[in-house]
Amino acid sequence: MTPDVEHLLRTEAPQVLGALVRRFGHFDTAEDAVQEALLAASRIWPAEGVPENPRSWLIRVGYRRMVDLLRAEQARRRRERDVGITELAMRESDRQAYGRPETDDSLTLLLLCCHPALSTTSQVALTLRAVGGLTTAEIAHAYGTTEATMGTRISRAKQQLARAGARFTLPTAADRDGRMAAVTQVLYLVFNEGYTATSGDALARVDLTREAIRLTRMLRGLLPDDAEVTGLLALMLLTESRRAARTGGDHELVPLERQDRTRWDRALIREGTELIDSVWRRRETGPYQLQAAIAAVHAAAATPEQTDWPQIAALYLWLERLNPTAPVRLSRVVAVAQAYGPARGLALLDDLNRRYRLDEEQLTRQRERAVRAHLLDLTGDAVGAAALYREAAVLTDNTVERTYLLGRAARLA
């Protein structure tokens, strides 16, 4: 299967799933039908060519498989009559469904996955699977658990949706507002997985970053006055603006301080900066706005030396008070070291380790080792830095990142 076909199938999968859930309900069964439609396309399209209307093709195949699955299930429950009604409804709605392939159900599907009947963890996991297109293994890695455990969690989430009677419709305004925290967290995680993949031979997955930005634009269109949604979109655009400069000619990782800033996307920087400026003066600053502000400070510096690190360190301190997570704390360490020297950064890192055990937790140890290696490198401790770079390399599943860390260790040695 060619990369173009693979990308097309990933893009269309949420739309096809949305169409089936809208017509039939049965989220779990609909996802099975979609997977079979995607498998059929992966076999047929490379040989026969992509159809003129690929979404309609996938929906048609998915509808047929959905009817087969429902017939089998309902036969066991002696509900053949209901299957007949379903088939009739499908035939009557075929023309309408196939006649509007541009309909985008991604946002409705996203809000369905963030149903209040689910825990936050289940909301995020189910959305990453159904809307973000991540595999169960990738989601499990992000949560530091096994693929089997995550598969069970996702399956239970689908069952909970069925028991709750969740419908494929946009929620009321009050209910929708209650889901925004989960929705924005999902979009943030999808973007981050795309920007730096947890595993694989590529540093980034452009299809995921593109999808996260697209969905966030849709979300902002729905809630144009929500400052955090605007901040999230600004953060994504400002971060994405650096993508082309993050890897070199041999696809090696290029750290921020060595990037060719002429390759940064100025249009994305302008749009992202205008977005964060439009909400920054409000008295409702949240974590996404603060992260966007940090990204805007980086984007404003024509050279690494012109970066306002004291301002970035102050913003990270503010962010840590609102969102006290390990990644934020480690990012503040780097900012403090850049602003006030590596010795001060190491002292802060030691203090955070004493209080929060960042060097012992499974999900933070790799990043902590890499940050400490960088700071030791800045102090001139080449031996200690090289050892920690090698340790950090062992702890990552991303080939590009591992190669970069081992290269830093080799250079110091």
C-alpha cells in the first residue's frame, strides 16, 4: 500500500465511522465494520486505483458489512425484524449519505468519545483510537501500560457508551461545555504524538499533526470566544511552524538552538501569534495559552541568542502552578538553565527529583536523563553527560531520537 493511500484511509476513517454510527448506532460494531472496509480498500485500491469518491466507496462497503454484523448479532437475539428495518433505512438513506461525501463528522465523533459517562482516561483513549487513528499499542505506550490492558479499556469504554444510550448528535450547550477539558486534552495529545512519535523510524507523523490542527480549527469555529481553545490552536500552529527545520538532510534530529530559522513557516507563526495576542489580555489565562505564549517568544527570536529565556522561565513557572506535570517541570529546568546558567538548572532539577521523583517514574525517566545530560554537557562534564545520553537513548522507542542521543554521547566521548 502506497503512503498516499495509507494517508487517505487514515483521513477518511473517522468520517466513515461517523456515518455508520449516525445511521446505526452500535459504536463497537461500527468500528469493526469500518476496519473491514479499510482492509478491503487496502487490497483493492492499489491494484484497481482509488475510486473517484473514496469516502462514498468506504461508506458503502462499511454499510454492507454493518448489516451483516447486525444480522448475525440480532439473529442470536431473535431480532430479525429489526434487521429488516435497518436494511430498509439504509437503502432509503444511501442516496443522501453518498450524495454528501464532504460532510465531516469528526467533531461530532470527537464529542461522542468524550461522553460524560466515561472517565477522562477512557475518553482520551477512545478518541485517540477512533478519531486520532492511533493504534492500541501507541495509546498504551503513551499511558505506560500494555497493549492488552489498553485494548480492554477501550472495549469497556465502547460498552459504557452503549449502556449510557449515547447518540451520535451534537450535545447541548451545557453538556458540551463540560466536555471541553477532555476534548482539548485529546487534541493536544494527538498533536504531540504526531509532532514527536513515541516509536518508529520517523521523528514526526504529519498526518496526526495535520488532523489535530484541523479538528482544533473546527472546535474554535464552534467556540470562537473560548480563550483556551484559541490558545491551543495558537500553540499547535506555532509549534508546527518549526517542523521543517527539526530534521536535517539525513533525517537526523536538529535541536532548537541549531535549527535554520529561515525554514520556519512564517505564515503559521503570524497566524499563531495573532491568535494568542487576541486572547492574552483576558483575565482567564490557562495552560494552553501559556504554552502558546512560550512558543511565541521562541518564534520572535531571529537567532538563538536573541531568545528571551528569563521571560520563558517565568512563563513556565506560571504554567507549572496551573499544570504541575513532569514535562512542564522539566521544561522549566531547561529554561532556567538557559536564563541563569546550567548550575542553577541542575540545582532545580535535583530539588524537583527530591520532591517528585522525576528520575524514577517510568514515563519521565527518559526525559529527565536527557535534560540532565544536556546540563552536564553545558558544565563541561563530558563523561557524565555521555553516560546519561546513552541511558536516555536506551529508554526511547523513536529511532530518530535514539540516533541523536547516541550521537551526542559519541561526540562527547
